[in-house]
Amino acid sequence: MLSASGRSPDRSGIASWRANSIARQSGSRLSSTAMDVSIQPERPADHEAVADVVRRAFVEDPRVAGMVSSIRRSPRYRSGLALVARAEGRIAGFVMCSGTDLVSDDGTIREVLTLAPLAVAPEFQGRGIGAALVRAVISEADRDGEPLVVLEGSPSYYGRLGFRFAPDLGIHLDLPERAPREAAQAYPLSNYELQVRGRVAYPPAIAALAG
């Protein structure tokens, strides 16, 4: 959908771009008005605004905002992998990757990442911000040496961003009954190895919503 046109060598300003020009490159439908967006790690002062964005993006499931708070309080939280998109002087979107267990057939447990949630405020949706957040957090996870990111989501949307059908990699997610099997998605990073396979076992903060 879109990609960041500028990258900072540190985590204080991960990415920035002119949203309309990048959308033209990718074919995304945007308004004709240019929009400057920056992606950065969240700060404690952002938490209230992030909660507002998540609540409005997931209006059908208010538990998602509580999940974000629970993850922050847990040892699975990765502060550098909780990113906000800022536009027009406010937070327009949010993405979080946190730790989850991958349990192999022999009982070996490895920690990998799960991407949840991805949230964009309704008034900023359709402008490529969600895709930019996904690409930014994947890049940061790769730079951190993580092997794999898993998620439950639209295969058409996340497939365009490089995610693959997780069972093809030997990764299995227990999906809700309402979800198609193709919703099990995985993104192998630079440190991925073939033996990184098994069944995803979510920590409590995510498991409460995943079933």
C-alpha cells in the first residue's frame, strides 16, 4: 500500500512521508490533500490518545483497548515495537508487536512476536497509514533480531505486505470459528529458521480476545 520514504537511524523518528505521493505509487485510494505523517515509538504520554484511537477503530469490541493496556503491564511488552503514527498534530494510528509462545511438537517453546492490534482512527482510514505502520513495525522487529511475526487477519490485506499463510511455514494458530483458515498469517524475518515452527500459545492478555 505504501512505504516510508525517509528513515531515521534511531528510534525517535522511525519513518515519515507525504501520504498522497506514496499512495499514488501504490494505487491506494486517498484524498487529494497531502498529509505529513511520522511513525515513532509510543511514549507514556501517548497512552490515552492511543486508547482513544483503538476504541474508535474497534468500536465493535471495546476489549481491544484493555488488551493493549494489559500487554504494556506484562513482560511480553516491547516498547520499541509499539508504534504510533502522527498526522495533523495528533495520533492517527497505532500498531503493537509483543511476545507470544510458539510450542513445537516436542514441547520446545520459543518466543516469537504477534502483531495485535493494528488500529487507525476512522477519519484517517483509507490513507495508507495502517500499511505504513505494519511495514515500520516489521522493519523494527527485524532489526531487533526477531525470527517471526504472526497474526490473525485479512490474507488479502496482509498478503500485500509480505505475510504468508502460516501453516505453509509449519505455524499453527487456533482461530475463532468465525475466521477463515487463511486468516492465520506469518511473516518470516531475517533470523527465521525452518525449525521455528509449532502452535502459537498466546499470553493471557491476547488469549482472552483470540478465542
